[in-house]
Amino acid sequence: MLIVAVAWIYVVGLMALTETSVVAGIVTFLFYCVLPLGTLIYISGTKARRRKRELAAHAARQAAKPAEGED
């Protein structure tokens, strides 16, 4: 996944360099690279965020549960 992202940044960076003005290059890089890759990386990390949240909730339940054998 990382190599695809790096390759896409390279391709879009070259596209942005060939634009006719600096503003067009910045807009090209923003709309073809930053926004799509940001969305893709956010979506691909959803499972890990969910797992981390569930582990934290489980740890909190275990900490709140009284230890067996104690009065």
C-alpha cells in the first residue's frame, strides 16, 4: 500500500510541475494527490482504529472488575 501511495505522489507531483502556473500546480497536487490519498489512508486505517478502541474498552472493563478472591 505504501509503495502505491509513494508512486502516486511521484506521478501527481510530475503532473503538477508541468502545469502552466503555480496556482494550477498547487490545485492539481491538492485535488489529485492530497485529498484522495488522505481519504484512502483514513479508510484503510478504520479496522485498526476500531481494534484499538475495543482493546481500550476491554482493558477498562478489566480494570473496573474487582479481582477474584478479594473482599
